[in-house]
Amino acid sequence: MPESYLFSEISRRVSAFKENNPGADIIRMGIGDVTRPLCGAAIEAMHRAVDDEADAASFHGYGPEQGYPFLRDRIAETDYRSRGIDIDADEIFVGDGAKSDLGNFGDILASDCRVAVTDPVYPVYVDTNVMAGRGGAPDGCRHEGIIYLPMTRENGYVPQLPSVRSDVIYLCSPNNPTGTAMTRDELKMWVDYARREGSLILFDSAYEAYIHNPDVPHSIYEIEGARDVAVEFRSFSKTAGFTGIRCGYTVVPRQLTGIGESGERVPLNRLWRRRQCTKFNGASYVSQRAAEATYTAEGRRQIAETIDYYMENARIMRESLAAAGYEVAGGVDSPYVWLKTPEGVSSWDFFDRLLSRVAVVGTPGAGFGACGEGYLRLTAFNTREATREAMERISRL
Ligand code: PLP
């Protein structure tokens, strides 16, 4: 495994800049973490859950590995059935966040699976497969064993079907890092491909709560036939600010199967439960109670308010950058804006230019894959004031 170089290199360059410019007011627009506090409903639920743990009569020790029914029932009802999607509580696995589940899911897949990822990509998909031995030989910033599906301005940031068959495809919509999202038709193209080829789609919808466009599905199960081919990963991190509290869930439909060693169909729901019961003891009672509270009427209203705050930042970013003559994608259905660097300027050169001239920090697109070269990712997670100030500085530049 090569060292994970992106964020350490960014902090090295920012520290060097700070040392030479001690008075500089640096604005960080590369933050991948939320910054607004947890909503009141979740905080109150956690206080109550802590009190439960203080009394023998209401104490909770080890919980069900798959998550408490009080949360799984809420998820099935609110995130799926109320939207006309047929998902039951026993198809939902509550965990400590999407990153672990996305990384761990490979435990139940064959070690020689052919994996396809988009380029640029959330690095967890690639690195966890390399750790599992599916990467093949390194080839520059790529791996020979992995199929890369470019997401570029030329294809409208929509990954196209591969020419070689892939067993497993990771799709992320709304996307990190490009901030773009797949429409119903675009996602249907992938579900149809997976059904035709017998492939498995691992669908990451960690940013689902940011979707505004009615033509962008919130769940892959809105697409007919997806229950046969797709696992969906969701998180309370960006939806409700749980990046520090930790809670997420994975949906594995009962009818979804893989092919066992002697050619028999193996339900992945059963295999994933087996894996989780072996290696995982559940998300904490306190965080599951907090997650449950985000589904109350008050909780819904509060988390929507926070998402609106970030998305207003995203709107300001898109509009200011476009007015300043930059080409931007994303920022409509996600908190990420994908900025094309000026002609002939590399991701890292543009990063350095913004840092040294206007003290604004972004994330170089090249760090997310070869096709990210020539882009910079900016996030909407800063304060309104800092976002406005950063946009003014970039516009002046
Ligand atoms: N998936 C994507 C695309 C992400 O960007 C992130 C976090 O940044 C995650 C998953 C991880 O989320 P969690 O905090 O639930 O582990």
C-alpha cells in the first residue's frame, strides 16, 4: 500500500504557508467534515439514553448486532416505505458509519472479484480492495486489477458502462468528490447492466439528504430490479452531523444473492449478518437512540435546517465561481463543488495559487484519481461568513 498522501501533503503545504505568513487568515474550503453542532432532538435523546444506562432496570449492554429494532423500524418506514420503496427492517443493518461497512463488505466477496470504481473516487473503495488483495500490481496512481470508470466533464460526470465485465461496481451518488448526482435514467442504465451481467452494485448514498433535483433518486431501490443487484450504504454523518457520534446503515435485500463455490446461490443478507455477528458488536445504544431522534418531526425539521445552511453555502459558491469565470460542477445535490482549474494549470498548482495568493485551501482533484487532475474540490461545510469571504477572495484573484 502506498502512503495516503493527499491530506498529509495538504497539511504540510498549509503549515509551511502559515510559518511564512503567520498573520494570514486561512479559510479552509477543503473540509470533508460537518461543522454545525448536532440537532437538539439528537442531543436530548442522547441525554435520556445516558440516563437509561445509569439504572439497572433500563441498562443496555450488548445490543443486537444488526441494530435495535426501534431504529431499524424507523429507517424502513421513513427512508423507504413512506417513499413507496419495499424494504423491511430485517434487510437493514445498523453500523457505526458507512466507511466501515463499505470497507468491510468485501469480507463476504470472493478474493478474485473484478472490481470497478469511478475515477475520481472516494478512496475507501479502492484502498480496501487493495488491502483484500484485489488490486493487482500498482500502475502509477492506479491498480492493474481494478477497472476505472472515468467521470469527466466530457461524459457529464456520469460513469459509462465498462467494456470488460466487472463483478462488483461501486457507485456513489450524490458523488464525493465531484458533487454531481445520477438521474433516474443514468442509474437505471447501471441497474440494467448489473442484472444483465450478474454484477453486484455497492451503492453509496451518504449524501442522499442533500438531493434537491426531483429527477435524482434518493435510493437505488427506486429503480426497478435494483433489489436483485444492489446493496445500499447510508450514513447519519452528513445527514445529521454524526461524524463524531458514529451511526450508519446498510441495506441488503433478502433476494440479493451471490454465487457460492459450487455454483449455488447464496443470500448476501445471510452472509452479511454472519460477518457482522462475527466481527461487530453493534453501534452504541446512545448513538442509535440519537439516530432514532432524527426521525421525529422535530428532528426532521432541525436536520433540514442544517442541510439548508450548507446548501445555501453551496449556492453562493457555485454562483460566485461561475460569475468569476470558473467552470463548476456539483453543489446542487451535494455539499461539494468541483471546480475546473484554469487551462493548463494542474490541481496542485491551482491549490498552491489559491493558498499563496488568497489563503484559501481546497482539495486537489488529482488526489482522488487520474481523472481528477485539473480540478479542485471545495466544500460547503464552512460558515456562511467564511464561505462568502473565500468567494470574494477567489473572485478578486
Ligand atoms: N461515503 C462517502 C462518499 C463519504 O464521503 C464519506 C465520508 O466522508 C463516507 C462514505 C463515510 O461516512 P461515515 O462517516 O458514515 O463513515
